[in-house]
Amino acid sequence: MSSPRSVRFESSTLAKLTSYASRHPGMTSSSAAALLVEEGLRMDSHPGVVFREGPAGRRAGLVAGPDVWEVIRAVRQARASEPELSAEDVLRLVADGAVLPLTAVQVAVSYYAAFPDEVDAMIDAADAAEVAAEAEWERARQLLVT
């Protein structure tokens, strides 16, 4: 539950906040401030995580790396395909496969541990989009098969 707070911004900061909100339909300066404060606090708690815009919406990602959900999906796939590996070896396998430092994979796992519902929702959306794209491709292929 949110509660109102009085916050004073420098005029230049308020201009940037207003501009940010105006570029995001349905967002107010107040909701933009709340979002950006929440993300800032998350980045402070999870160094190495940033937030970015994209076709899938705003989401957590690794600095100069993939989205957190992509790393977590890779960790799950590695665990499923190599169940005998230790936790450290699974992380190392993902790091090597994604050409990421081991610490980056650990950052993603730490973020996931704090916000599993958010990351799981991104994975579910990506999985659904892949299923839909494959079905569309298959329909187009069947149309062209004699």
C-alpha cells in the first residue's frame, strides 16, 4: 500500500521527471518518481543490476549483459540438463555459455531470490511468445508445403 510523501526536487530534476513521465503513456510524475525510487533502491541492494526499456517492457538486466530473466532461465535449463552438477558448477556453466563473469550470474540469482514473481512472469511471457512464434511459423510452413 502506498502512502503520500512530500518530496522536494531541484527544478532540473523535476523537469527530467516530467519529461520521463510524458514519454510513458499513463504515467504521472508521481508514479514515475515512485518507480524510479524503487528501481534505485533495488540497484543499491543488487549492484550490477540496472533497469531498461524494451519490447517486453521495463525490466531488470545486468550491466552490459542480458536481462536477469534470461540468466535465470539459462540457470534452470542448465540444472535440468545437468542435474548432477553442484550449484557452483551450474553457475559456472551458465557464465561460460553466456560469456559472462561468474559474479554476474550470481548477481542475477541474488536478484531472482529477492524478486522471484517478477522474474518468473518475464520468463513465462517469453516462453509464451516463443510458443506463439513457433506456431505461426509452422502455419506458414504448412501453407507452403505441397
